[in-house]
Amino acid sequence: MNTPKYWRGLDEREQTPEFLAEAKKEFPTGISIEDALNSATEESTSFRSNRRDFLKVFGFGLTAATLAACDAPLKKAIPYVNKPDSLIPGVANYYASTTATGVPVLVKTREGRPIMIEGNPDSASCLSAGDHASVLDLYDIDRLRGPRKGAENTTWDTLNGAVRTRIQAAVANGGGIRVLSNTILSPTKNQIITDFLTANGGTHVTYDPISTSALAKAHEIGFGSRVIPTYHFDRAQTIISFACDFLGTWPGSDEYNIDYTVNRDPDKPMSRHLQFESLMSLTGANADLRFPLNPSDEGVALLNLYNKVLALLGKPTLPAPSFNVAMNGLDKAAQDLVAAKGASLVVCGTNDVASQIIVAAINDVLGNYGKTLDIDNPSYYRKGNDEDLDQLAKDLESGNIDVLIVVDADPVYDTPYGDIFKNALGNLGLSLAMTNKANETSNLCQFTAVIPHYLEAWGDAQQSATQYSLRQPTIRPLFNSRPVEECFLNWTGDNQAYTEYLKNWWETNLYPLRGAELADADFYTFWVETLRKGVMSLPETEPSGVSLSVTADDLMTYADLLKAKSSSGPAEGEFDLVFFESMSIRDGKQANNPWLQELPDPIAKVTWDQYVSVPYSYARENNLKNEDLVKIEFQGNSLYMPVIVQAGQAKNTLGIPVGYGRVGAGRVAVKANGEKRGDMQIAGTNVYPFGSLSGGGIRLQVRKATVSRVAGQTYPLALTQTFNTLYDPVKGLSGDNYDRTERIIEETTYANYNNGKYKDRVHAREERKKHLVTLWDSHYEDPEESRSIHWKMAIDLNKCTGCGSCIVACQAENNVPVVGKEEVRKRRGMYWMRIDRYYSGNAEMPDVVFQPMMCQHCDNAPCETVCPVLATIHSDEGLNQMAYNRCVGTRYCANNCPYKVRRFNWFNYYDDEEQFGDFYTHNDLGRLVLNPDVTVRFRGVMEKCSFCVQRLQDAKLRKKLNANSSFAKIKDGDIKTACQQSCGTGAIIFGDFNDPESAVSKAYREERSYAVLEDIKTLPSVQYQALVRNRTEEETKAWEEMQKPENQKIFS
Amino acid sequence: MSHVRSSIRQKWVTNTTKYGQITDGISAPIEAKPNMLWLFFTAISGGVMLMGFGLIGWTFYKGIGAWGLNPTVGWAFDITNFVFWVGIGHAGTLISAVLLLFRQEWRNSINRASEAMTIFAVLCAAIFPLIHMGRPWMAGWFGPLPNTRGSLWVNFNSPLMWDVFAISTYLTVSLVFWYLGMVPDFASLRDRFARAGRKIASAVYGVLSFGWEGSSRNWSRFEIVSLILSGLATPLVLSVHSIVSMDFATSVIPGWHTTIFPPYFVAGAIFSGFGMVQTLMIVTRKVYKLEDYITLDHMESIAKIVIATGSLVGLAYMTEFFTAWYSGSLWERYAFANRMFGPFAFAYWIMFSCNVITPQLFWFKSLRRNMVFTFIISLFINVGMWFERFVIIVTSLHRDFLPSSWAGYYPTWVEAGILAGTFGLFMFCFFLFSKFLPVVNMFEVKTLVHDIEKPDHLKEKEAVAG
């Protein structure tokens, strides 16, 4: 029998899509209050609320009013009423994503908010400090809240309407439309912009503040394709670098760090790295042999190297004036290169086509193309073209441009054409900035389209020809922002959501290229799996075997160019002024990020300020000291900068970091803007405008600068390390030079490591250790007393490049407060770990060593015995623990710590509004970045590295839970401390020492393993593996001779 | 009351023929109205004291960051001042206890004031362990904390814990000893005020005198208790500063980690204490016209102790240096070279010249008896001993093992103000003491008087009988 089917209305009977969508909801959409009250206006439509909302709001309001009437302070801890499926309160979720700069990462989220960026184990790249710090940018209080017209807030409809109108007008006028951006790694974003420009006419100009344009151009000239090769430092036995900071600031350094350290193990054939550079870079600090080289001499040095290599190969050379660096460094380089033919690599960081052509020629003649450098699988990290930018500036000046859309770039600040942009932006038909933070450019644009932070958005990236990665949002957009892609789609007239576009693009372009393991998968599976992993790798294309096609005549022309430049080098008293990227602030984009402002540059150790680094020899001759104020003059410009005396810097060079002098970037960036003293702007100066296009690229360099002391004036700098050498200027009556080297740093050369001399030293060390005595129970050494776990850490000085990203990772993980310049200047930086940087030897050609230093978790801890209230105690797993609640703050523990790793909360850093109010812990938004697993410390309390005890506990519990047993043993890989996970080179190893199979116990058995300050017998749970520099026996002797400690007074 | 004192014994009291003279002379300032000079200086020292307390309040409000410390130099003015003031206190105990046991009767003239000095100095010292804490409101955690899991114990390994016991014991014993010694004098004052009809003052001193009658039983008990207390206090002279020195000696920091510290600190403490006794006594005897009771002979004896302890201190300095060199330890050698030639060399040389060189001038008798000169030397000693603690604490800390962490230290005005404030407190207490309590022990000084004249009423009796 048929039961009648009832329908409620015509919609249900017709089964319209609207009805079906509505029917799925548990509660139907009600009539909005505005409609009900007839007060709906155009503007309010986006905020429509319905009757149900009204009841909620009313109910909440009533409750809130009631609660507010109570005396107890209202703490905003709101439990989930319905727990989301994917989320267990207290347990972190990790999502694979990609940073704004295109680095594949894992994002750690807690209760729906990202709190930490970690490296993606599925991709070989280690994160820079800036990548780690980018999570704080998400919670920057200075972020833009919504689209703007001029300085006024506006709506997306207005903005989009205006953009469409103006573009139509431009198209009608036949005027130029330009899209200006920094390198865009996202293939879909590029496609969308291309589609937009195809539809409307116009071009896309790409530039990078720190450009490698000439490198690409050299390859265009020499190989016919404008690419930046992928460098395989892991395949190179000899690495010769000319002013190329491939471990620090060069594009791709994220990956090169890992590649480079692969061959730095002295127990395997060790690579050899020679660095020729003017300023002391991070890469130079890690080199086996480092030769100061004036930028003016670089061209002729390259030519000489070319000639020496070709002479060794028996090939014709180019005419060039004879030149060599100290210790015949170029000969060594040539010999090493030829000896490792096909497994050698010459790199050059100078943005000059002629130099890059010569470098390419050397690599080509050595047969390195296709082996150590790959142009068939190029790197995409920098695609900028300086000549295009120059052309754009010219077009702007001549008024040929109608519409300029600046996509997440800041040309007013970070190009030499800032003034041109500044003047033009207001007069164009349309100038639009797309950014998530106000910057110098957006402040001058007619419109600002606010784009989401990368943690709020979908996206993808292609780092190189062989690797793609996906970006997924980990939090809902905090503000009224729209992705770049969505805006362009909208302006093109395509109304599909970007997520759909992204999926479709991947389905069309990448799904067919999926690897074998996903061969049978449908697209959905492929998509979900790739999203989970975050990256997708493609097989490398076989080398095409193209070789350099530059005629001998052309080569001669380039050589002449180089010679011409060298002959106009600085005269006595004149300087080559180099503007460089510091490791912390980099190009200045993240200037409003206090984590980075406070991160000391690994070499100069300066925080919060710009400075000029002055070579040691000049400083000594002219009695210049750190913090002295100098005036630097060139081409009618004057800069006032405080001095940092830099050992190892080439004579007649000066270095000034870029990235300072940001005026539109926010409250933190302003703090690093130096000081205005009379007419002098001291530090905090934007130096990008002093760059110029020459030799096919923008060179951030100035010739013939002069420097003079501003008499009697100094400018205070906040340094985290003021004393730089292991020797000491204080000479005792007994004539000791107090050489602490062996007690703190163990280093040797590859020759000595292999010929047994190092073994002798190890024996001597072991002998010395036998005589150490202690008053304390030796139960930590007693094998009878076997504890379940004994946490220990090993740090390989040979793998640590000193980059400092561990410091920021530790800061993010452990809620380490930012304290500001004044406090850092008082040496009160709160970092739980620091990287000590020491020079040794001759100050003109010093050796540099980096030593990460954190709480050593001594088994005989001096701090533990002296605490009167037992606030610091030893755990049965070998941890030296702090009970913050119990600490009364006598600071005795810190005084008695030989490693000086304890940090005291001198003030209420996290909520002393009047003194530290500009930092992120002082606003609700910024506080979202805090790790809920780690207490925020009150003033008067001592703190220090805990070996990330919260991670240890988490890992142990997880292990027990997964194994369903309380006795499950922790294995390597179950746990990584924050610093360890941030260290892509694997310099930091952490684990259970009681497990003989663990990496850490293996590392301790190596003969290179030593503890710092062993003679105090503190029995640290952190041991270091000695640094080995790849030097021959002969070089070892020569360098020792040269580096005999001389007058080190300059360091004091 | 009368006694016979052999004429061959040294005359410690001059120009005195009557007991009443002593009582009158010492009671006079207590009975008189405060004069303008006293009011002026009391007000000034009180003001400085209040400023000090204000700055302590500021430190509590803001945090220890108000001081110039950093993670490398975690102690500086705070603990320097603490050790300095504790050291000052030592002279008082030594005079009242040790010299009593050794029957050094000249101490009778100066023991009262120096014991008072001890109490006030220890009060000043006790401020610093409290305020140097990051969270002073948690000071109670230095004691066992009862809780549901049984009491939460403190770390008996920590010298800071030992300090707590040492200082509190010291303060208690010194206070009791000082107070007890004043009881007979309180009784005299009570009677004098009663005779003068000043009832309130009489009542106050009556309460303070615990009903002292001056009976033989009173005196007998008094003598016994004094002896017991001096027996108790004597080890404290050695133990307190030994324990304070262990704050440093038990650490691993080069320059602190030294076995010589306990005797070295005790000698230094007595040295500095006597320096302060000189400073105070020279002023007090002049202002209150006590030259007859605190004679040049007294001052000379003090100077002799100063030269002895000063030489001990100098010897300790040199021993330290020798040991540092002889140990061959890199760290020790460096620490001491750094003291002499490093950034804080000025402090070292101030210390060395004030503590070792200047006291040697006391070998000249004429200088020992020259009060202007002695006063100047005593100020030098005070300065030198403050710098000794500063040198030990700051120069050892600021450059220890890892050069990367070497740092400087610059005091802030808050710290300097607190130091000044403790001087204000010390002087304020001393001024109150000198006005309201007998600055010289009346009954003990009486035992030192030679050629005592018979009191008038006895003379009359004799005349009548004769």
C-alpha cells in the first residue's frame, strides 16, 4: 500500500539545490535580525545575524553581565562544548605546509592555533631563523585588519570595483599594467597572474631585494637558459667560494646547509672549502681556509684563478695582471679544483655578469656542470630580474604606466628606485599594494588589498625543478583578508575559489607525474597524501650536457670588464662599502618581528641595530673601538654608524647590514631605527637606495667611500657577546697568556686528525681526566646504578654552521621572552641557548668557531648544591630541573654555573607594560603564540634550558600509550628537542645515553667527543665533538705560525 | 660601694675621683633636652634611611632589574654590602665577649657602643639577603614548609641556608648580650629620673631594667650570665664570618673557591669592625666629652688590634696570590691576574692600599695617639674593606670560565642609594642609641677608677666619728 509522501513546500518537491543545501543543516537559516527590524543596509550585509544568533548574543550578554557583576577576575579559558574530531585538548596537531618564502615546513598547532614552525622531515631543508620566527608574524598586532583605500578602511567590494574600473580604463587607454612582485614560487599564483595579464595586457616584473639576477643572466648568455643552477655541495669535494654566503643568506641556503655538512665528517673523505671574501660571512667562518679579498680585487682574483686552473689543465689562459691573496690562496684553490675535477665547485655571490661568466667558465672547464651544478634541474628560489626592475623604474618616470599592482613586495623600501616609486605611486591610474602588513609601499599606494599570512592560506610552491610543496591553512584568517590568487581570479572575472583552482591545477599538471608509490591512487588520495606529506618530489632530469658557449673574444671582453673594475679599486684611505644581509634581519621584511631583532647576528653579535663593520687593521691604526661613531661619506651621501671592529675583514672594506630604517613596518621595527642626534641619523638607515644597476645586476656596493670618526661621540650597541677571543689581554706576572682553548674548544686539522697527533691529544686529555677528584657521590658514573633513561646531548662542532635558527626555535618552544635593546645591552638577553663565537689566531686572518651553549645538565651540578630552597634539582633521568614555583631568586645557582647558562627574570618581561609593552606578550593577539606546555615565568625567577622537558614527557607518554606498556623504551626518533629539530645539518643529537644503540651514546664513544671545562668535573650531559678543519700538514704549520697569538687588545 | 684598685695597674679612666662623676657625665645627654646638632644629624640620617627604604620599595615594585646586575654578575652591591655590614658587627662581639674572657678590662669603656654598633650593623646586613632575592615575599621558604605531603625541606647543603642560621643566631645572641649589659645602667637611669621627678622616663627605664635592685644576688647572677653569654658569643665571632665566607668558598668560581676564606674573612671582619669602632668612638668621645673614659690609651689599644688584623688580612691577600700561582690552575691564575690588571683593577688597588698599606702607619706611636689621623685611617679602612668584598664578588664573577659570557657591571643609582640608605639606618640607630641609652657602660667603667675619693656622706660620717 502506498503511503502518501508529504512535502512541506514547493522547494522540497522540486528538490532544488538551495533546498538540499538547507536541508543538510541541523537548523535552518533564520531571518536575520536586520531584516526583521528592516534596518538592513548595504554595508551591514556581510555581518548579518539571524534570530538564533540574537538569542545566543542575548544569552551570552546576559551571562557575561552576570559574571561581570561577580568580583572574581574573568579568565578567558573557554572549554570546547563540542570537541572537534581532529583535536584532543592538550595534544598538538602537526600540519605540513609551506612558508611564504617557499620552505616546506611542519606547523605545530595547539587547540587550533599555530605555535611553532618545524622542518618538514620529508624535504631536505633546514629552516632559517626567519622561518622559525614567521609564526610570530601571524600574531603581529600591527597587521592590517582589512582592505584600505589610502589610509582609510574600505570594503572588498569597493576595492574590487575600483580595481576593475581602473583596469578597464587602462586597457581602454592602452596604458601599461604592471604586476610587481618578489620571486613567486607558487606555480598556481604565477599562472593566475599570467592569466590576468593575458586578459588585460601588461607584464609581470619580478625582483628580489637581494638579487642574483646576474647569475641567471650569465647562464642565459652562456647556456641559453635564464636559470639559477641547483648546486650540489654534497657532491663537491672542493668548494671555492667568492663572497658567496651559501650557508647563510644565499637563496637555497636552507638546503645547501644540509648538503654542505654531508661531507664534513672527518671519518669519511672530507670536503675542502676555501672562501675568498671581504666581510666575514657565516660561510667564511665555516671555511677550512679563508682569505680576505677586497671586492675591488675580486674580478682580477677570479681571472687569476681561471688562468691558474687552465694553466694546470694545459689550456690557453687570458691576459690578466698577476694577483694573489695571502698565503698563495689562489694557487691552493686552483690545485684543489683541478685535483677534484668534476667533483669541485666554484661559486660566486657577486651580482655581476662578468664575474659570473668567468665562474661559469671555470666550472665548465672543470666539467662540473651536470655534476656539482645542475642547470637542467634549476633552483627557483630567486627569479628576479634587475634589468626588468630598472626598466619599470624608467617607465614609471616617463609616465608609461597606468596600473601598478605590487604583490607582497616593498619597492619603495628595498630597491634603489625607492624615490621613483614614491613619486609615482600617488599619480598612477591605480597603485595597489597586496600585503598583510603595512609597509613603506602600501602606505603610499591608493589601495591596499590585505592578504592572509601564509599560515592562514592555501597555496603551493615549486622550490626547484624537482620539488613541489603544498601550503594549507592552519588557522582561520584572523582578519578580513583575501589571498592574492583569489583577488586576481576575481579581477580576471573568474569566480571560482582558489582552493578549487589549486586542486584543479594539481590534478591537471602534477597528478600525472605522481611517483610509483601513488601510481594506483585516484586524485583524491593523491591530493590528501601529498597534502599530508607537504612535498612532492620529481625525479631529476638527466643532464643535457650543454656546455658553456661563450666565444674566446666574448670571454676576453668580460675579462676586460673585470680588469677595468679592479683597476679602479679604492686608494689608500678609501673604502669599498658593501651592504650585506645580516643573518637575523636579512632583507628587512621581518623587521617587525622582535624574535629576529633580538637574535644576534652570528658574527657581529649585534642585536636591535645597524652598524658598520670595520676591518681590524684599520681600527687598530686609527684607534677605533666598538660603538665609536663614524661618518661614512660617498657620492655626496653621509651615513652615521656605530663601529663594530671585525676580525678577518678585508682591508679597505666596510660593511653595513641592510634591512634597517624601516619606517612603515610597525612598533617593533621602529625600535631598531637608531637615533636622531642633531642632524645626524645614527644607524637605522635604509641603505637599499645606494645600490645601483651595473654589470647586469643591482649591486649593493659603493666605491670610494671615506670614513671619519665623529669626535668624542659613541652610540650604544646591544651585543650579546663582547669578549671574542679565548686568549686574554690581561697578562699575568708569570707571563701566562691564559689560553683556554683546549678547555673550551677542541679543534684540530684534518692532517693531524689522520696522522695521530690528535690521538695524542685525546690521550693527554684522558690522562688529565684520571686525576680529577670529586667530593660527591659518584653514583652517576656507577654502572651498577642503572637508571631507566639518562638524557644526554651531543653537538658536532663540525656540523654546526652557527646559523642561529636553533635559538629562535628554542625561543618559540619555551616562551623565552623578548627583552629589548636596553636589556640586551645590560647582557640580560633571556635566550636559553646561545651560540658562542670565538676567533683564534691572527686577527687579520682568524679562525672562527661556533659553539652552541645551553644548560649542560651536569651530573655534578654546581647549581644544585647551592640553591637554599631546592628549586633546582636533579631528576632521575639526568635532567637538571627548575621548579619555578619554588625559586626565590637568590641567583646563587647562576653565579656558580661555570657555563653561565642560567637566565634570571630581572623584570616582569611578559607583562611589565611600561617597559616592555611593545612586545608580543603584551597583547592578546601576540600571546596566542605562547606554547601552553611551558610556564611563562614571573620576575625574580631563574630559568634555563630544560632539554625541552615538556617534549620528553610528551614523547614518553605517547610511547607508553602506543606500546600499551609502561616499560616501553624510548628510541631515537621518538623525541627531538626544539633545537635539535631545527638543526637541519644534524649537529645536535639528543637521546637516551643508557641505550647503547642510540645515536647520542655512539657519539659519546667517538674520540672527538669532549666536554667543556672537564677539569671542574661537573660531568656535563652535553658533549661536543671536536672541530676538524680540512688543512694539510703543511698548511697546519703555516697557519699555526701565522696565527701565533699577537696583540689581541682590539678584542677587549 | 667602693673598691680598691692597685696603683700599678694601668689607668684607663682619668680625672675621675668619684663614682657620681661617672654617672652624671654619662647620664647627662640622656637627661638633657636633645640639642640642635643632634636633631639635625638624626634628621639627616633618618632621611637617608627613608630614601634607602624607598629605593628598596622601588626594587620590590620593579624587580631586581632596577639594579645593574646581569646573568654573569648575579651579585654585586647587594652581597658586598651584606658581607661588609656583617663584618662591621664583629668588633662588637669580639670586644664584649672575647676581651671579657681574656680579662681585657679596657674594653669596659667601649663595649657598650661597639655592641650597639654590632646590632645596628647586623640589622643593616640582614636587609640584603632579604632584598637581594628575586621574590622576597617568598622568604619564608628558607624555613621548612608544612604541607600535605609532609614538610618541604630546605637544602642543608647550601651555604645560603647556613647563613640564615648563622646570622639569626648572631643577631639573637648579640642582642641579648647587649641588652643584658645595659640592665644595671637602666636601673641607675630609672632611679635618677625618679629622683628628678620625671615619672614617664622613670617608668620606661624601670620596665627596661627588669626590676634591677643592685643586690649582691643581682650582681652575682649578672656576672654569671655575662660569662655564659660571652662563652656563647665567642665561637660566633669565628663562625659567623666563616660561614659567610663559605658562600664563596664552596662554589666552583675561581677567586671564590679558596680554602683560606674562613680565617681570612674573620680577620677581615674584625679589622673592619675595629675600623668602624675607631670612626664612631673618636666622634662619640669628642661630642659627648667622654675623653676621660675613652682615653687615648683605649684608642691606642684599638689601633694595635687594627694593625694586627690588617696585617693578617694583607697576609691572606698574598697567600691567595701565591696559592693561585702555585696551583698552576689556569683559572685561578687568571682570576688573580684579572683582579690586579683587569677592568676592575681600580677596586683592587683601592682595597690593597686601604687595607694593607695605610694601617701599617699605626706602627708609629705618635700616629696611634693622633685622633685626627686615626679618624682618617679608620675611614680608609672602612672604604678598603667594602672594596675587598666588592673585589671578591664582582671581579671573580665577571670573568670566570667562558669568555663568551664575560660581562661588566655598572651599579645603578638604586643600588648606590640602598647602600647609602643602610648607612642612614646605621647612623640613625646610633644617634637614637647615643641619646636614649648610656653610650658607655657606667657600672663597668667604675671598676676601672683609681684613687676613688670617699663619698661625701662617708666623709661626714668619718668626721663625726673622728
